Amino acid sequence: MTDETIKGDCSVSLIRENEDGSADYEFNFPPEALAALTRLGILTAIQAGIAEAECLNPAEKKLPTKFTKQIKKLAEEAGFVLWDDEHWKPKGDVVDWAIKYDKELVKFYHLARRSND
């Protein structure tokens, strides 16, 4: 690297090259550019924080509701009773909800968590 300064409204100068391969630079900006960069940095940090916080409140985020083959497999593994081709089954239903499923829901939760890890 050469110790080169880019001149104009802004300047960047190499101060030193470090033993670990990194380098230290000096940036000089006019007040307007520094204010714009500061605003951009703050807005970017806020947007990143909002994006990360969305996972903390899934109720506001629309989640898919389609009963996929993967969900059916997990439900079956957890012990849910699934409808076959009985003529009395409610149209479009997969799980027979006429049974108490407290233990199965807990097992389903743990199976789903394990599949995400």
C-alpha cells in the first residue's frame, strides 16, 4: 500500500499498516458529509434492531398456515390421531381434534424445536 491521500471535499489518508495485516486510516469529511453519515449510521442501526426484534413478537408476523407433509409427519410422530379417508371426516381436516392432546402438543413442540436446531 502507498500512503496516498484522495483530495477533494473528503479525504482518506493511510496512517499505518499493522502487523496483523490491518491498516489504520484517517477520514476527513466536511460537516455536511459527517452529519449525513451519522444519520445513515443511526437509521441503519434502527432498521437492524427492528429486523432482529420482529422474531420476538411472532403474533404480528403472519405465519404460514398450510398443513405441510413435514408438519403432518411431526404430528404423527408426536402421537396425534390423523384422519384417513373416513367419509365423516370434516372436509380438509388432517388431525382429529376430538381427543385430549395435552401430552402430544408438548411432544410436538419439542420435536419442532429439535428440527430447527
